[in-house]
Amino acid sequence: AAHLMDGDEREIIGISVTRRLPRAREVILGNLEKYRERMGAEYKLDPEKELHFEDAYLCGGYGQVNEELLDCIAEAYYKEGLCLDPLRRITGCCGILMHSMSQGRMFSSCTRAGHRSFMTRCRKS
């Protein structure tokens, strides 16, 4: 909501861990509207246009731990020093990492073929 109120140039990407895009978009827009009403917020930007949402990294769904997520945890730890919790928030964290890698924004050491394979397997879930 701060981005919408400030009207700044940032691009905010939402990573879903539970819902596919149509429903997730509906829920997020509804929550933004509730926030605006409750807080009396004024948005300088249109939420419909500013909502960038990614549902390609569900990796089996919220709370699921599989080999691909464990690979992501290990890679983040050994290559970048990030310690990720395998029981909570892991799908979202790995979704952010994988999306950033796919956009060439970070973790250049992680973009070799094995990690692209991880992203492909994860995107199919």
C-alpha cells in the first residue's frame, strides 16, 4: 500500500504461495481496498495497474517441502549465506529467489543449468 500512496517508481512483485493468479489478484485487490477504507489512505497510483503478481513458483503449495525446495535452501545458504526456514515461508522465499534469478536481478552464481532445471521443475508444480 505504501507504494500506491507514495506514487513512487518502485516495482513491487507479489509471490503467491497458495493461490493461482485470478483468485490471488482478487484477494490482494480486495485487501488493498479494505486498507484504504480503514486507514483513510489515498492512493496516487491505480492498484489495478500496479499489482504485479507471480504464481509460477507454488512448488507444490504452502507448507510443502520437497527436494526442489531443499535444493533451493542449500543453494541460498552455500552460495549467498542466506539461512531459510524449511517449515515456514520457504515457498515464498524460494519464489522470490527464483523470480529474481529468472529476471537476472541477483544470484548470478546460481544461474547455471542445475538451477534453471530447479526453476523449470518448480514452475510445473
